[in-house]
Amino acid sequence: MTGSSDVSERQPQASAAFAAYQAGRAGEAEAIGRAILAHDPHDAGAHYVCGLVAADRGALGRARQAFEAAADLAPDKASLRITLGNLALRQGDDEAAERAFRRALTQAPGSVAAHTNLGAALKRQGRLEEAVRCYRAGLALYRGSAWWGTDPASGTAVLDPAQLATFQNASRAKLEHDFAQLDYLLERGRLPPSLADVRESLRRVLADFGNEDRPSAPRPLTAAERRSIGAVYNRIVHRPPEEAVTPALNPRLDTSAIERRYRETAPSVVVVDDLLSAPALAALQRFCLEATIWFDCKEHGGYLGAYLHEGFDHPVLIALAHELGERLGGIIGEHRLAQMWAFSYGQAGGGTRKHADKAVININLWITPDSACPDPEAAGLVVHDVAAPPDWHFSDYNLDPAPLERLVEREGRAPVRVPYRCNRAVIFDSSLIHESGGVRFRSGHANRRINVTLLFGERAENE
């Protein structure tokens, strides 16, 4: 989630408090804020800074009161409503978050943060279609282009400074993917011929980019590079036609047998072949190859990510999320969709390193045709019979693989190795440590290894 740090500067003391907070001097910031409020309890900036300090210290109730006071005292500041909504999300008060973000949008309809975070609040309430509409509204402003969404030249988008970094940094792996995808789309007549000039600009940037020995390492784009490819880089220029395909799940699946295997297997890992119906698989394959929604390039491994809140939202995926909950209720139960993404890997690499996910149920699905994978035994998924301990938090089991490596080695249990196969899903407990096999796929944009992940529920963690 993103928010804003805009604070009224009508009171110099409030500006000083905020400057101290930004410099890491929380105690000083709070002292200044409290001194201001002692003389003027209606200073919105002082309430805001005190709320920030309280939130950082885990005093969420006190922070909520401070943010509510700030937002009420400065009703024209959409950023204060966004901050309030973000805290409500953190507290699990999704309805209050929704109200705050909707209020912010009445003040700043171009706020990307308000649209996107409203989508998060709606998703957590199970209102998935409404969430997607909000995500798309924010996406059109954030990553719009002359060919899709809101042209950035219109100046209607309200962005946080941190959101601009996506247009200013690139890696060789990311540019190579973008060039191959643009080439793929132009060859098939999916884009206007005028974009051939942009393809040539991208080719020139890539030729001089360097980092051949470190393809996944990011570096800032030069001003000249940004001028050359800025019209398309990390922006949506194409989405294929999107028609609903139902059923998304293969109607011949024996869901009772799947649920029984999940309950009776230890560890809880079940392999399901032919998960999607043939029309749903074809629609999803085309979407992933053609939609220019691959904005996130992982520094480790050089693979790209596309996420629900940034365009990975084809109707097939939304139908799939609903149908999984309906037909596999014995596994998913009352858990709602927590997150959904896809990863697109190059032709060779190490895959995703050891990690666990902040969810209850993980459904991992491969969609690249089998003809692209010469070694399915090596290219699949490895699920270890070791779960991230309940007192570990996200940074312990997702961001740093070293503790997981030590834990797996200490336990010494044989993992479950699942070979690659198109339209094969692996359903497992999200707390189980897992990793990709080595990626060795044939060359060509259409042969990139693409896996789709759906997470349901939220992992319980000890404080």
C-alpha cells in the first residue's frame, strides 16, 4: 500500500516536528508535536506527526485517534484520509478504511494511492470485482500511456514521489523482456505500426545498457534513455480482449478426491493436473504473453512479476478465485483471496529461492506449454516438509533465504518434488518452505516459464 506524507506547513513548528520525524528523531518529533498541541489542540500537522510516532511504536489506537483528528481538522487534505485509511487496514478495520479512501477520492480523484488502497480494502471484504475496478482506476492513472488508460501528459494523476522510481530504474533482464514482448506484439499486428519506432528506441537502449554479466541488477536510466523509451517503459500499451470464460476450472475435476488427499497427506501438498478448462487456459496464456503488465523485475533471478493490483486481473482469474472457493471449500473454507500474481522467467536461471508465503493456502499453477520445457523433472517446484515457525514474520521467511536454508538443513526431511507440466497446479500449506526448480526453457517470448499463484487467507503469526 502507498500513502502520502503531505503535512500542512502553516505552522512552522509542525514542519519542524515532521522534519525531525523524517530524520529519524521520533522522540524529538513527538515532543515538538505535543508542545504545539498544548497551545493549539487544533493543529492538524501536530496531530499527524504524533500519530506517525505512535504508529511506529505499535500504539495503533492512539495513532488512529491522532490521524482522525488531523483529517477532521484539515478536510481538504486527501493525504491525511489516505494515512487514516492505511492505519485502519493495518488494524483490520476494512470498512473504516473503505470510508477513508472514498472520502479521499472526493477530494483528490486523481490520487493513485486512494484508488489502489480502496481496492485493497474491498478485496479484504471479499468484494473482488469492485476491488478490480478500483485497482484499474488507479492503474490507468499510474501506468497509463498514449495507447491505454490516462495519458501521463494530461497531468491528472496524483503520485507519491516513491511511485516515480518505477519509471526511472531498469535492469537488463527487464529491458530484454520488454523488447521481446514488443516484438511479439508487433509481429502479430496487436499494436499500431507506429510503435515500431519505439521498438527501435528500446533496441538501442538495450544495446548500450551494459550489465551483461549482471542482467538482473537494476541501475538508473539516464535522462536520454528515459526520453527515448519513457512513452512505453513500465506503462500499459496493450491489453488483449478480455471476455469472461466460465467455467474457469475444469468441470471434470474430482474435487472430493482433491480435498481428501489434502486432508490425508503429510505434508499438505496435492498435485492437480488439468486444473483449468481448455478455454480458460488459452485465454490466460494469451493474456500473460500479450498484456504489458510485467512491471516488477526481481533482482534475484531476473524474473518478472505481475500482480492483481497492477493489471493481473483477467476475468478468468477472477472467476478462478471464486470457483476455487466454491468447489474446493473443504480446503479453502472461509478464507478469502489474499493475493494473486504471476511470475515470468527467462529461458535460464535459478528460479525463485526458498521462501514461505503470508497466507494459509497456496495454489501454484503453470501455464506455459509442455513443448517449451525440455526437462520437466528439473523445472518444477520443490516443497519442503518444513514450515516457517509461527513466531517468524514476513521478513524472516520471505525476504532472507539464509534462515530458511539453515532450518531446512537442520530438519533434514525429504522434500516433495513436483515436475513441471502445463496446467498442473500444486496446492499446499503456504507456511511450507518452497522454491522453484532450475529454469531451462526453450528460447522465444512464447516459451517463457509462467506460473500463476493464488493465496487464500492470512497466516497466523505469534506476536
